[in-house]
Amino acid sequence: MLFRSGCFESAAPLYMPRLVAGFKKIYPDITLQLYDGEQHELMHGLHRGRFDLAFLYDLELGNTIKKEALNAPHKPYALLPESHPLARKSAVTLQELSREPMILLDAIPSKNYFVNIFKEKGYSPEVAYSSPSIEMVRCMVAQGLGFSVLVTRPCSDITYDGERLVQRDIDDDMPASTLIMAYLQNNEPTRPVRLFMDYCRSVELF
């Protein structure tokens, strides 16, 4: 048996390999095909029948899908170079961050989400650089080119190029985001898909 799954780029490396490995130990005869892309690609794939199931954040989704939360809502946090003055604080504010150059994760809907949490408070940070790659963003921050705001929390504070980062909570109230499983309202999951969904429900992600 086989089914296809789509997963959102910024969070997928943290949880999808563990989910696939654990599921394959229980159901070795079920083949999973994965696609790693941005939200609009995943939604398009669901509607075109390319994907049976998508894993993404519950942001700017329409009413044509069924969705199920996989974790508690998470607030964004600030990502800073280890040497940055704000890194010495236990928490920071959006006002403090808005005075610094920003490295923006340039993937829809994350881009809009991160910019809007500043705009809703009346701040307009200067976006110095942007990238659709979360690791590119992390490396640029670690090199002292600016700060970033992310939701996904990698387990390591070391970047690919060996530099150290600091994660700091943000004091301001802001919308949280939730990781979900999603499929079309009019597309009842097959048995392999239901089995994988059941397994995902049983695993504590982060």
C-alpha cells in the first residue's frame, strides 16, 4: 500500500523523519511518498489529488479542508546572534527588535505572519535580507546580519557553518501558530492514511 504526504518546509525536518521511521517499524508494507514545499504548493497538491495529507501551520487556510492540531499553539520567538546585546536579556520586546535589521523567512504564509505581528503593534522593522530557507535565515542571523522571528525551534543552537545562535521569548501578546494535519473535506482518507494519522496522534512531537 502507498500514500502521499506533503509537509511544510520550515517545520518538517524536525518531526517528519521521526514520524516516518516510527511508522515504518509498525507498518513496513506501507510506502510513504513525501514532498517538501511551501503552503501554496501543498494546498494546490491537495486540491489536485497529488497529496493525500499535508502537514503545515494553521495560517491563512480556507474552509475546503479538514484539519487536526498536532501540538499546542506556539508563539514566535526572537533569533539573535550570540554576541548581540539583546541576547543578554531573558526576553525581548517587538519594539526592541523593530530597531534592528530583520532577516525574514520569505515563505508564504510565514512571511505575512511575521511581518504582521510587528505591524499590529505599530512597528515597521527594516527587512535587510530574506530567504525561503530556514537554515539560510539562521546562518545570516548567526553572522550578525540581523535578527529573525521564527516559530519552529531546532534542537541545536549551532548553524550549518558552526556559529552559535540564541533564542529569546518575546514578551508581547501575539497570535500563536499550530502545526496541523490537513486533508480535503470531500476526500475521505484511505486506510493507510488513517493509520499514519493515528500514529501521528500518538507521538508527542515537541
